[in-house]
Amino acid sequence: MMKTAQMERLVGLFVLSGIACISYFALQFGSVQWRALDTYTLEARFTNASGLILGSQVAIAGVTVGSVTGLKLGQDFSAVVEFKLRKDVQLPSDSVASIRGHGLLGDKYIALAAGSAEDMLPAGGRLTDTESSVDLESLLSRFAFGAVQSEKKAAPEK
């Protein structure tokens, strides 16, 4: 009976240590951040922000430097995208923001191309030079319906 109780304690300690290890690694390698990074907010106005969602990456030269924190409709019916960047990444005022995709069907993200101006964008500033998302579905439907329209025009009337 003494050995059974001791064995149960050892098994219990082993299970608890396993749960602690799994929890540690899940939090360490997961998307949870324990400490807030120093960031600042910028915004960009796009004619089409299709596929962009909250939490989408913001990258410069393929390196993630921030994330999308807000999407709203502007007064001129354009998409206003708010995003945060790491404090150590300062963008020149003539930088370009474009919406790109990871592959053909991958998630959308904002790709930033740093400009060459000497003055930097302040926190809360706006990128004015942007390139909107290419909507693959509308492109394909235009091609398909455009081909149908051109066939109708090319067909001789009877």
C-alpha cells in the first residue's frame, strides 16, 4: 500500500511537469506576447483593401515589422487601414504601401517600400502613396465576361 501511494505521487508529479512544459512551449512559441513592444501607429488609404484583415502582417523587404490594427471606410469611400510599426522602424515620408498576397491564394499583407526623403513619418501620420490589392476574382470574371462580349461582337449577324 505504501508503494502504491508513492507511485501515484510520482505519476502525478510527472503529469503536472508535462502539463507545465507543454504550457510553457505553447505560450513561448504561440502568438501570445508577454510584454508590449514599443510601437507607433500609421495609416494608409487604399481604393481596395480586399483580403486584408485585422492582424495582417506589415513587412519591409519580407521582414515583419508590424500588424494591421484597424480597417474602416473613409468619407470618400476608400479603405483606411491603420497599422502599428515597431518604434525602431522609422519610415521616410515618401514611402509606398502596397497590399500583396503570400502566393496565389495566400493571406494578404501590407508591403512597405521605404522612400528616400529625409523627413520621417510621425506617429499617427498617413502614407499617401499606396497600391491597392488586386482582386483575382474580379479580374477573372472580367476576363471571362470580356471574352464572351468579344465573341458576341465578332459573331456575324444573320
